[in-house]
Amino acid sequence: MILVAMVVSYALAARKFSVELSLLAMATVGGIVGSIWKTPPIAELGRHLVEGSMTYLDMILIFTTATIFMEIVKASGGVNFFVRATLKRFHNRRVIVLCLLLVLILVPGALTGAGSVSLLVVGSSVALALRHLGISNRRIAATLFITAGLSAACPPVNIWAMIVCAGTAIPYVGFELPLLIPVVLLGLFTMFFLGWKGKAADWETMEKDLPAVPKGMTWGRMLLPFIVFFGTVAAARIWPFSFPLLGLPLQFTISALVALAVSPVKINVLQLAQDTIRRLLPLLSTVAIVGVVLQIMTATGVRGLFAYLAIITPLTLLFILLAFIIPLSEGVLTYGGAAVFGIPLIWYLNSLGFHPTVALAGLSLLWPLGDGLPPTALIGRLSVMVAEFEGGYWEFLKSTAVPWIVITVVGILMVVFSSQLSFLVI
């Protein structure tokens, strides 16, 4: 009854309000209905709502600091420098250009955990380069959607895995290879499948359309902030008992200060930070509300109900249903899908002897696909806008069919054979 009340309240609220407010309504109604059976008591409902909003405070800090870092790199001219230098040197070598463009779009999402950040920071530059390679706007939109989604799953920051780890007491370690290898391979397949056909780029025509690069920007200035970031991450792993564990928010902050120091142009940091937070607010509020939903689901027993449903579902049927349940949960609940379905799934699979880290990495490949499905379709709608595709939305989704199916198959196979792939976990 509590679950039905939550679903109905979400469906009604979603007609007029944003996803964040709809999720808040869903949690509040669930808590009120649950108070009938004193799970939780009505007097404790406010406490649960407030405590839940703080569940993922660390992720909010990571989102904020990482995105500000990438925005400083962009404002300093680093992104435009990379695109211009890459296309100037390799414009007549299609394979190399596609590989380097993949790297460019993976980095922002990998550092922030949000594919939307990749599109906001480098999406327009990548779309412009692909357009000069003779790729249609529809295929550009499909390429941006798939690769931006993969960037969100790419290490070191994977929000879906972090949410599930927080709810299952599994440490967020050892995900580097189980996520990086399939993300890179699937990203390359997508770039080549959607971007192989086209025309040879003409540098003189391309140069006129590319954004200008500030005077003084060099490879050293562009790469140094990233060297500092990955250097601090590596140092903590190489010397775990002598190098301090700084944490991702502080590491991003240090790297942002380095990017600011080596920038060839003066950057108004306060204004940049304000603009960044304003754009991030929907994403940050979603993460906070997901914590509220998870807290209420736990207090009312709904979370236990989902765990029970996972246990009684035949394993073969469960694997087949993953192709539909995981993307749909993301399309409706965004990151909340990881809390609602991911946590009981990993509990169940772990109890059966599947490797939880590899299995969770496989599921993490499926969640980004849901960002192209209504009602949220955050990355899908943003990809269409950045690519300037003017056709129908479902026409765009059809272009993603082959990469979508390949990613789904790979993700499910990683879950099924997670024990055999445990050697990837370091």
C-alpha cells in the first residue's frame, strides 16, 4: 500500500512539477502513509526527510568541485586548444581524430560523474568537429548521447556505483579496470560505428569555425592541472601509509587552483562558480532528493520489499529483465534508480556468489542508457540540443539502437560472468 501511494503520488506530481519535486512528493507521501503503521512514526517524519537529504553530501561536493575545475579549464582555453591542436594535426586521419574526440568527451564526465557536464563543457566543440567530418546531425546527437553516458560510468567518479556502495556497505574501490576497459571499448565502437562514414575534413574551412584560443595557452598549461589531479590520486594508492588521503573534493579543488594559476587569461572565479552552481542545481537537488527517497523507503519497508522481489525472481528471468528495468528506472528516477533497484540487486547477487564489484560495473553500463528515456531524458534532450538536430526525438533514439544493444549485452554479460572477471578488480 505504501509503494502504491508513492508511485501514484509521483505520477500525479510529474504532470506539473520537475523530477526533483515529484520525488520529494513521492517520499513525503510514502512517509505519511507509512506513519499509519508507525513506519516511521509521524513525529519522526521530518527527521527522516532532513537526514535523507544529507545522505549523499560527499557526492554533492564531488559534483561541485569537479565541475568548477572543468569550467576553469574551459574558461582558460584548454578545451578549445585541445580541439584545435588535434584537428590541425590529424584532420586527415579519421581514426585518430575520432579516438581523441572520444577522450575529450570522456574526461569531464569521468571526473564529475555526470554525462551532462561533458556535453556542457565540450559537447559543442565535439559536435562542431564531427560536423566537419561529414557526419549528420542525427548521428552526431546519437554519438554525443552514448559517449556522454559512458563518460558518466567511467572512473574515477561513478555516481550509480557510489550510491549502491553506500547502501550495501561495499567500499568504492577496485572499479578502475572493470569500468574503464568496457567504457573505452564501447566508446570506440560507438565513435567508429556512427562516425566512420563521412568526408575528409578541410582544415582551412574548419579553422574559421573553431573557437579562438587565448594567446599563451600551451600543452603544458593545459595538461598540468590533470597531471596534478591524477598524480594525487596515484600517490595515495602507491604510498597508502605515508601520503595523506585527500579525498576527491579536495583533489579537484587543488587541481582547480593549479588550472587557475597557469591560465593565460584572467578568470572571474566567483562569477564562474555562481554560474556553475546555477547550472548544477537540478543535478545537485536530484542527488539530495534521492537520499530522501532512499531514507523513506528504508524506514517504511518498501526497500525491503524490493529486496524480497529480487530474491524470489528466477535468476535467468532477472538477467533478462535487467535490460529493461535498469534503463527505465534511470529514465523515471534518474540516480534514484540505483538506490531503489541497484542496492537489492547487488545484495542478492552477492549472496549467490557473484562478484559485487564487477556486477555493479556491468549495471553501471546500463543506467546511462536510461538518460535518453522519458520523462527525464536529461542527456538525450541535451544531446539533441547540442547537435542542433531538428528531427523527431524518437528518430534520434533509433540512431542509437546498435550501440544501445551492444552496451546492454556487454553489461549483462559482465553481471553473469562477474566471478570469472574478478581478476580485473585490483
